[in-house]
Amino acid sequence: MSENILEDWRSRAVSYEQELNGVVLGLAPVIRSLVIAIFARGHVLLEGNVGVGKTTLLRAASRGLGGGYQRMEGTIDLMPQDLIYHTFIDQDGKPRVDPGPILSQGKELSVFFFNEINRARPQVHSLLLRVMAERSITAFNKEYQFPHLLVFADRNAVEKEETFELPGAARDRFLMELEIAPDDDSEVHKSLTFDSRFHDTDTLIESVTSGNLDFKALTMFAPMIQSAVTAGEAVQNFVEHLRRATHNPEKYGVQLPDVEMDELMVAGMGPRGTSMLVRAAKVSAWLDGRLELMPQDVAVVFHQVVAHRVFFTPIYELQRGWLARAYTQAILNCVPTP
């Protein structure tokens, strides 16, 4: 019975992925990573240039999940309480307090989409950290639970004025950090430019089957993947060596051009990172139709899960744009695969 359930859900996941690929062209690897994160019940941060489809992709993904959906725009004047409640004067001239975007749909909240999160102040990031970590919040002397919540966020990587970098603790709560860089394929860009279907974003998003994954059922199903996919001792040792390599790259022969490897690292991947790496890798194996974890399942999600969890010394932190990708790839190249 459980195998039938696993296969039925896999079919739904593949259908969901295909629909997303029909909405945003040229982002198939990112969309696969996003689907992995959703079935691993992890929050997702997207980063990329303006106009590359970040918001469209997250809106489409939210529609396929169904459930309550709330969106918040990051602005410099946004305060933490704006997420919890808003005050106004009603038509009778009396002050009113209504629930804000996080509280307004209660336990039905499925997706909280934070657009341009780096425009919000650190105080807002701190509140969001609690929501992401515990899927709960305290307000009005009451504890509110959000058992089905996924936080999607995007970050403007171009305009840096009046922006606030996410602290490491907040970034660590995202299962994946995905870079949005569409394929440099002429046919893809011709379609995006001349096919009028891609010019009406709202209609395009409505083409995604609403509630295709059933957010409540997904919350119940996701742990089944983690239980069903097993990891042998060889793969367990492989993951442990990857963790060690993020802390001490020189011991594994990791080399990067123009980088003093013994001066590179402040901190590598922690226990939360390794557990999230395995969670994501198990979902990747399941999507490929296997119930045994393989090294390639770990490798395919390694950069997306790990890169934002390693911290470089200040001089190298300024080069994170290229260095993080090169670093994770060099580790995969140097750590022996079982």
C-alpha cells in the first residue's frame, strides 16, 4: 500500500513540475530543485536579476500547492508588527485592529511569499526567523500554529540601495537558496519575447492546476519519503566527508585559483545543514523512482543546500558570488565517491 501511495504522489509531483516548466521557460534545473524543497518541507530563497521570472515562478508554485496564500512586499519602512496586524480607522471613526498577513488565514496558511526580502529591516528578518523555524508565532497573548506553512522569498541582487543583507541565522532557515539564471537559449528567449502567452502573467499562472498537490495532504505525506528512502553506510560516510570538507578543505586537497585555502573558512556546514542535505537528497532519489539513496542524489542538491551555510573570511566573503559555487563544486570533485 505504501509503495502505491509513493508512486501516486510521484506522478503528481512530476505533473506539478511539468506545469511549472510550462509557465517559466529555461529554468528546468531550478524548478526541479524547487519541487524537491517543497516535498522536503523546506523554505526557499530565490536570487537573481530583475525580470528573470522569480516572482512568476513562486506565484505559480503557490497556486499548485493550494491553501492560504499571503504576499508581503519588502520595504525599508516595514516593521515586524506589519506582518502580525494592521490598525486603521473604520467608517464610524473608531480605531480597529485586524490580523496581518501571517495571521489572517490561521492554520490554512500554506504559502507566505516575501517579495524582495532584502529590502526589509533586520527586525523583520528576526520575526520571520521565528515563523520559519517553529511555524508558529505569539500574538495577542495567544500562540498561533502554521503546520502547513512554506516561506518563499526572493532577493533583488541588482539594486543594493536601501537593502539589508540577510543574517546567517535567517539564511540557514532556508532549505535551499536558488540562483535564477535562465538558459541562454535563443529559442527560449524568442518564445518569451514573441509568444503573447508569456506577456499576461496572471493568465499564465492560472494555467497551473490549483491545489494539484493538496497542501494538507502533502504535510502528512512528506515524512513518508524520508522513512521510505534508506541510506547505506557508504552514503552516510560520503555525507560525513562532505561535511568535514566544508570545514577543512585543505585536508581534502580542495584548491581554488587565487584563494589561500587555509585562510578561506570561518565556519562550514553544521548539523542542521547535513540533515537538510539528506532530506533534500532523499526527495531527489524518490523523484527519480528510487528508494535507496545514492551519492548522485546528494551531489545534485549539494550546492543549493550547502552554499549559503558556509561562511568565508571577510576578504573572501566579498567574492561569494563566484566563490560559493566554485567551492561546493571543488568539494564534490575532491571527496571520493563511494
